[in-house]
Amino acid sequence: MMPLSSKHLLGLQGVPKEDIQTILDTAHTFREILERPIKKVPTLQGKTIVNLFYESSTRTRISFELAEKRLSADAINFSVSGSSVSKGETFKDTIKNIEAMKVDMVVVRHAAAGTPLYLTKISSSNIINAGDGTHEHPTQALLDMYSIRQKLGRLDGLKICIVGDISHSRVALSNIHGLKTMGAKVSVCGPSTMIPRNIEELGVEVIHNIDEAIQENDVLNVLRIQLERKAREYFPSIREYAKYFGITQERLDKNGKEILILHPGPINRGVELSSEVADGSNQIILYQVTNGVAIRMAVLYLLGTLN
């Protein structure tokens, strides 16, 4: 198995195709382990991994923690609430103190884009980005790519449209970088207020009509509208967003197209997806969740055994 070209995973921009291929292939091995009666292997026994979550998260944190425990690593969870940060300690001092306890890897989520990169400057641990602001969320994109490859057998040449709030999505940017590297044709679809200017410079097509997006693509990766982050300021009403960009069974039937639907969760039912679609045969949402553990096991294993 080829080693990765970097000791960190900060994003998918600039990550070589060979590295992505290695991660996806390694995840396949761990995916099989997750189907066994005993789902634990001793691969990272003796390694200590800190999950440094400065932003609230449920499924990503649990997925990383479960992946670490499946690999027999010692997993430590850090949250800002009740920590020394709430007493005024700086981010740098917090990291230095944690590292003085001899940890090996740090999984970090932070609202500020660039925090994982900053950590590589002040820490000697392997750093894994679990989502930084509106920048990147590489393991989510990797699990999306792995899920598509598992269902359709390839990524190269597929037409994949990312639907929703592209401007504020770290999932979208990581998917664009990763999918383009793996040879997919990527487009984005959403209200013009949610599509970044000059996004075509990343090599993606912009579609403003959801029926056209369904007609022209093999896969829809539907993003969550972040209602808690003022996303509704970018369209007149939730009802209007659902009318023009929501995926319904009626819309799928009208276009007569077999299409694969992904969603990173949690779903706003009746907004991005109707309940019929969210529970229907086109979607692979819970399959993505399971694959998320396998992808994170693969990333932790490849970085944790790099040296």
C-alpha cells in the first residue's frame, strides 16, 4: 500500500489522485471489518488521538470517535464548554498543553477557516480537518466519493451536481476538489445568491434550474440548508426554496431519471428533500453514515502509521 504524500489531511485541494485512491481503497478494507461480528482491530493500539471540537457536532464527532475505537486507539474528546478556554486560555496555549500530554494525532473542527493549517505550524502531531468554517470538510467529501464509487462502480466520467448553499458549504468545496481530481464532471445548482462568483474558475458548471440538474446528471449531492446560520436571508422563504430547489418524488418521476441522491445530514425534511425522497430508493443517506466510519478509519490508519 502506497503511503500518503502528506502527514496531515487539511483539505482535498491539491491532494494527488493517488492519495485519494489509496484512502478509498483502504476504506474498502475497513468497510468489510465493520460487517464482522467483532468490529475492532489493533492497528492503532498505543496511539492517542484528541478530538478537538470547537464547534458543536454530533455525527462527525461520533464517527471519528467510533473510528478511533475500532482501530484500538485511545480517544480523548475536548469541547470548549467547561475547558480552560472558557477561562481565557489562548488557542495556542491550549494546544501546547494538550500536546505536552504526548498525543499523536489531533482531529479538529473550528468555525475559523485555516485553523487546521495553523495547527500544523504549532504542533508536531498529525492534524486532520473535521471541518473549518466555510473552507473544507475533507472526510465528508471522501465518504461521499466512496459511497458513489460503491454504488456506481466509478467516479471517472460521472456527472455529479452539488445542490444548495454552495457559498457557505465546506462540504461543497471539498467535493468539488476531490471529484474533479478523480475525473468526474461537476456542476452546482442553487439560488444565485448561494452560488459564489467566479466558481466556474474551479472547473464546474452552474445550473439554476433543478429539473435541468436532474436531467443532466447521474448523481445529486444535496446540501443541508443551514437555517441556524441565517441561510434563509439568501432566499425569500423556505417555502419558495423548497418549491424551486427541493427534490420531490414528483420531480424525479417527471424527469423519468434514475439518479443517485446523497445528503450529508441532518436533513431538513420538506426543504431540501421531501420525506418520500429522503426515505425512498434513490437515496443512500444512511449508507453514507456507515461509510463515514470506514473512511475515517482509513485516514487515521494511513496517517497514524505513516512513520
